Amino acid sequence: VVLVLDDAHRLGEARARYIDSIKAALHGVTATSRTLHVVLVGQRSGLPDGAAFAPVRVETVSVNPLPFRSAVPHLPGSRPQDRLRAYGIFGGIPRVLATLDTGVSIGTNVRRLLLNQVGTLAEAGSTWIEQDVQTPARYFAIMSVLSHGETDWSAVHAGVADLTQSGQVAPYLNRLSELGLIRARRPLDALPQSRSSRYAITDPFLAFWFRFVLPYRYAANREAESEYYARSVRPAIDRHIDSVFPEICRQHMAYDAIETLGAAAREGGSLWGGDCDLPISGILTSGAAFYGVCHWLSPRASDAPLEQVDRNMRETRYGFGRQRRIRLVF
């Protein structure tokens, strides 16, 4: 038997003592041979703690944002490239996807949900941070830097004006990582003592919100949402998608490569350092190594994609000596 309680963070606000009733039901089930699972869905900061249900064992399950393929049915757009654009804007967080109207365009969803003053998602980015941290301005500054794409420690530090020493940014990055809002990655060939890391926002929606919505909401002379979208958002959408496209490609290798390559990724990620920068790399379950580049915007004529892959492969020892090495262009 499974009991799912949505908006469980509001249990404490209810007049009736629902927690005591639920606890009594749980204890009743433990006296039988039946198994009852209780799933609490809600904001992490407001969920009842495990002590409320003792001595029942409590486990926390973190549901990550959906990958592109899983999010497709909830995204506006009829063509594959439109769905990719929509994912690059709205991402895979289920509560964000639930607000979308697939019957209208991407632009209409952005204007209605994000730019309209009373839009359902208009305050989402700031609200999700403010409920869990103090001094949100510094967190906003870090998220704004990362909204333009994955970058390293020094670039993040440079984006927070009042943090004079590089080490001061660490607690903020750690807290954002604990909240699941950002992630840190290391190159696949990093040595144990290597400190090489890149930081990125975990879901495209938050990257879009901090890149485009935050400046609009705090603008001194805010223009109409339709004008702001036409002037500042729509012309920059493809540059934004270009910054999140590598992660979508890594998702493909992690979940869907078996459809195109006949094997799933056993290990996947990126390679960088020195003269090597390959956003897509790893080893398939077939034993083959793969190396790839990805371009949402058209590559420059002087930088042919396959030549780009070959040039970077010569600069890394990762996968060297494997019988099969696959070049990929997304």
C-alpha cells in the first residue's frame, strides 16, 4: 500500500493534527504483515522531520530534473528543434513543466509565466533560494554568473563583487550544491589530487530565470513584457540554448546512446585542460571510447567539427590504446 501526501510541507499549517493521525496509521500497519509506504511530496525546508514518524524508518528520495527525452511530452513545440529550445528554457523540473501550455508557443509561455508580474514562475528563482539561505544577494550573483554557462572557480569569484578573496566563495558554492541548484564536474582524466572543476546550474530553467528574468524584475524602468521579450530575450535564446546544449548531449550518451551506437555509456563526462576541450567524452559498455563536440549555433567555417574532434583527441591520453575510438558531432 502506498500513501502519497502532496504539499506535505503544509501539514504543520493544518488545524487538524494530521501528523498524529498518519503516525497512528503507520503504527497500526506495522502490527500486520502488510507494508505501507508513505511518500511526502513538498518543499524540503518545510517537510516534517523523521522524528515525527519514529520508530518508522524514514528515507529521503531526491528526484532530479527530468532529462530531455522524459520532458518532451510536457514541452511546447511541434518540431524537435523547438522542443530542444523549450527544454533549454523550461528544463525538466516537474513542477515547472506542469505549468506549461503545450497549445501555445514557447514565447507565449515565457511572457505569461515568467515575465508577467503575476506569472506562475515569475518569482520562482528568487523564491527557491530565499527560503533556504541568508544574504541571498550573493547567491543571486553566483547564479547570474553561472546562468551564462558552465565555468570555473575564478570566473564565479569574479562575479561576486564584495567577496575579495577567492576562498570566500566556497561556502556559497557548497550551499548551492547542497540545495541541488548547482553541480561541480571534474574532467574524466583528472588525477586524485587535481582541483580542476567546473560549475554549472543543474537545470536549464534556473539558468534561464537568472539570465533573463532576474534582470527584468529588478530593472529600474521596466518595459512591457512583450517589448522586453522581443528586444532582449528572443534574439538571445539560441545563445542561451548553446550554453546548455552540451549537457543535453551528455544526457543522450547517458540514457539513449544505445539507440544510435548500440551500447550505453559506462562512463561519461568531459575532457579539458591544456589544449584539450571535449565536452562529450567517455567509454561505452562495448569498450569503445567516444569523443565529441556539440554546436547548437552553426560552427565557424574555419573550425570544421570533425577536425575539432581530431585535434582535441591528439591532446589527451584518455581512451588511448582502445581498439575502437568513436568521433561524435552533435
